[in-house]
Amino acid sequence: MTSQLSLTEENYIKAIYQISLDPTTNVSTNALADNMQTKPATVSDMIKKLSKKKLLIYEKYKGVSLSKSGLSTALTIVRKHRLWEVFLVNHLNFKWDEVHEIAEQLEHIISPELVERLDRFLGNPRIDPHGDPIPDINGNFHCGPTHLLSELAIMEIGVIIGVKNDDPLLLQYLDKVNIRLGLKIKILEINTYDGSVKIEINEVGKIFLSEKITSQLLISKTS
């Protein structure tokens, strides 16, 4: 990783990574300003600063993309954020709608040794409490194919491995109906009128879910 960055610089690097569809996609100044909730002029100043540190590739009128060093930095920040979310949920009993802002603070801890010890302590998890993949120390992801619950057919079986949108209201609703990661589900009925489904979940029983919910739940199919 490049020499120590400020909290703000790290936030810009992560924002570019999250906005871009892939690491080589250019991100416009306006899109970055919207994400960071600041003025385009402020973003332009930061782009110049990070470009000098070889973390960004800037093309006039085309926006910015992450350099190889910038991508490595972004993945390290994402790795720390998601590992801390796992720790907060699994060991400090935070709910999955409560951990994002706390992890936003913890992701800026520098110590690589702490991060690697945390990873080993947690058992080298591959996904965070929302189902987002956790990059390993080399920035690689190790997750299999996923499907939306709304894409499954009647009698298909799968395991809930994440949510497409970590909106706190969605997570609070899922808590209310006792839906969490790791539960095995089976599709029993599909209502063709409104897309709602009747499912059977181990430890929960049979429940109905609207298409608004099923289109947000990520599933790993099983036999």
C-alpha cells in the first residue's frame, strides 16, 4: 500500500471502488461529489492529490479510475470494513443494521497484523453479515454463484447468504420475521399475480414474502 493516507483520502478511494462497475470503469467528478456529499471543485482537488500519489488514473472529461495501487488500497479498506462487521455481529451482538457506521470508523485502523489476527480469529470468513464478499489478504474473492430469492422456482432449495440492499429498514424487517443468514429455504408457492411467494425456512416455518423482499435476498442454491 502507498504511504499512510488520511481518513478522507481513504474514503475517496473506497467511494471510487464502490461507484465503479469494475475497477477499470471511469467515475465522473459529479458522481463522486454526489457520493461524498461535497462540491465538484473539492473533488477535483482531491483527484489531483490522489493522482500525484499514483492511486488514481485521471482522464480529462472522462473521469477517474483506480490504479493498481489504488485498487489494492480500496480492497484493503473493504476487507477491514467487512471483517469488523463480522466481529461486531458475531462477537459483540450488534444487529446487522447497526454495524455499518461503526465499521466505517474501524476500517481506518492501519495495523496489518491486527487485521490478519482478526481474520484468523473469525475463522477466515468469506462474507460479511450482509452477504457481501470479503477479499482475502491478496484482494481475491472466494464466493460461489448467487441468485435472488425471486429467481427461484417452486420446490427449489437454497441457503440465505446475503441481502442485495443493506437498507436498515429492510434489515429490521428481516429481523422481525426471524430471517437471517445461513437459513435453508424451500419455495412452496409463487403467486403469479404479484410475485409474492410462500416459503418454508428451517427454524422459522412457513411464511409469505412479497416480491419487494424476495428481490433483495441473495441465495446459494443447494440440492
